[in-house]
Amino acid sequence: MQVYLVGGAVRDALLGREVKDRDWVVVGADADEMHARGFRAVGRDFPVFLHPDTQEEYALARTERKTGRGYTGFVFHADKTVTLEQDLLRRDLTVNAMARDGHGCLIDPFGGADDLRRGVLRHVSPAFAEDPVRILRTARFAARFGFAVAPETMALMRQMVDAGEADALVSERVWQELAKGLMETKPRRMVEVLRECGALKTLLPEVDALFGVPQRADFHPEIDAGEHTLLVLQRAADLGLSLPERYAALLHDVGKALTPKDILPKHIGHDWRGTDVVDAINHRLRPPKNCAELARLACALHIRIHRVGEVRRVKALWNVLREADALRRPERFAMLLNVCLADQQGRLGFEHAPYPQHAHWTALLAAAQSVDAGAVARAHADNPQHIQTALETARCAAMRPVHQTFRQNNIEHHD
């Protein structure tokens, strides 16, 4: 029985990164021997065991054979005759197919260490094409490390997409990998890799459709709506925003792909056009509720939030707060403002542009919150049907001087 540290722990240590999880491969043993040593079986599809003391995962060395389409059609084989190299051969990328023995010696049969030094993601064997999840994983690793995808691996991924393998991915697995990729250091790289191999058109056609759509150069020096989306997403990451905020950043402008060609490069109405698109994406991917709700709000409200300085009627500002449910969900409204900040700064040359709208909307909400709702209700106890109108009037009155001061100093147009 020989035990080897494998996969991400080996890779991250070579990169000088913190090793968070350690996985082990056991060669020359079977399930009975593992049980005899106190390991507890947890693998449903193949033999994985938890160490009795550390609770780390130990998997018997195994091979696998493709038996069906998609990522579930595999038969696994594990016994004492399977070698470490055979186990590593079934892995996705060379940088993930390295091991260390009990003496700390690196075992690298496929050149993973060299690819790490070069900053390249390369598939281990043609068996890569048997699992379409590996397309998503490769894109996610590109987002994590900023690595390039080897030309032969990109070509293989294109072949997989052309063969319809990406169509077999279920929404839960797509969301799982997408969410991880969005939270990496360079999430735009994930989108770029998926687009280059053609998978973006299959998995997120609404985002893919943004590339090639022109915008006004005076507002968007990057011009292309797809490139703007990447800039906004990356800015959200650079600001350290949460998953719901990054997901909203990715989808905030999907309505621009529906802009009538006769009004381009203007995008009048892309906010309300995009809400149905966001709803469709949410229905398909089934993200967590907080992600789905924020994405829809960002699409629907980002233009009105940007253009707050142009608004004269305070009632219109109250309507935004009401639609965002800001008084009951101030934390979510703050996240919405962060997405709008990323949108403002996600333009070529505007990465650190000021965004006074953020502080102003926060001040408007605070003014609306300052109204004593109980006192208003008591004052209209005899006519309860008037309470809601009276509350709205009081809140608008509290917001008015805040907004008047802002308008005197800040008027900005935004497309």
C-alpha cells in the first residue's frame, strides 16, 4: 500500500499558494484493507475513504471508461493493479496530474510542472473529451491563474462543443462551475475561454450575443458591448464584490443584444428589454435566489440609478427605492449600488472614475428611513387608507433637500 498526495495540493504548493485541501491516492490496496485500517467509505460512484483522524479524502487508484454521453456515463475500475500513472492519466489537465510520494518527491509524468512555469493549461490525454465538465473547469482555472489554454486543448474543446457535448451539461453543474469561476481573481478569463471554444454560445447565448454589438464611443471607449461586460465583471472582481454582485455584473446589460439596429449605437430601453432575458437565464441556470434577484434588479434599475442627477421629481427617486424594496432590504440595495459602481468603472479608461451616485442613493435611502412611520400611521388612524400615501409624501419630503443639493453639483448622463 502506497499513498501519494495528488492534484490541487501539489499544484498550489508549486505555485507558492496556500494549500487548503489535500487529496490522496492509494495504490496497492482495496476496500477491505482500507476498512481494516479504520477508513470510512464515502464514495458513491467510486471508492473514496475518509482518514480516521484527519478526515481527508483517500481514493483508491482507478481508471475509467466512457460508456455514454455527457459527464455521467463512466465506468470506474479500481483494484490493487492500478498504478499511480494510470490514475494520473485519467485527470483533466497536466497541472492537476502531479503527485508527491511519502518522501516529498515530485512525480510528474505529463509535464505539469513545466506547464505551470509557462502558464499553460494543457489536457493530459484525449480522454479529456469524454467529460464536458472539463470545458468549464478549464475556463475556471484560466480565471483563477490567468493562464493561457494550449492551442491543442482549445481545439479539442471546440470539437467537444461541435459534437454537442456541452449540450449534455445540466443546469446545476453549469451553475456550480460558473459560480466558482465568477469568484476567481480574473473572471473575465473564464468568459473569454468559453467564448473562444464556442461553449458560451451554448451555455450563455444571451451574453455571447453582446459581442459585436456597438455602443456610443463617447460613453464607452471600448465600444463593444461584450467587452464592456467583461470590463464590468472584472471591475466587480477587483472591487472584491460578492457572488450575487458579480453575477449581476455579468448580466446587467444583456438587453443590449436586443436593441433595434436602427437606433444603434444608442441603447434606449435596454434596461427594461433585458429583464425578461435575465429571467430566462435565471430559470435555466437556477442560481440561488439572492443571485437571481440582484441580477434582475441590476438590469432593471442601473440606468435610473446612474441618471439620478437628471431627475427633478423626487417621486421618481422614491419609485426606484420602492421597486428595489430598499427600505426592507437595505443590504441588497447596497449591493445593487456596488454593481452600478462596477458598471461605471467598467469602461476603458474609467477604472477609477468617481461615482457620486453611490453616496447620493445611500443618502436618499437614509432620508427615507428617517421618517417615523409609526407617527405617520398614528396621525392618520382615522383614515387608514391614507397612511401609505402620507408615508410616501413624508419620505419624498425628507429626500427632497438631499436631492436638491446633489443636483446643484452633479448632473451626469449615462448610456
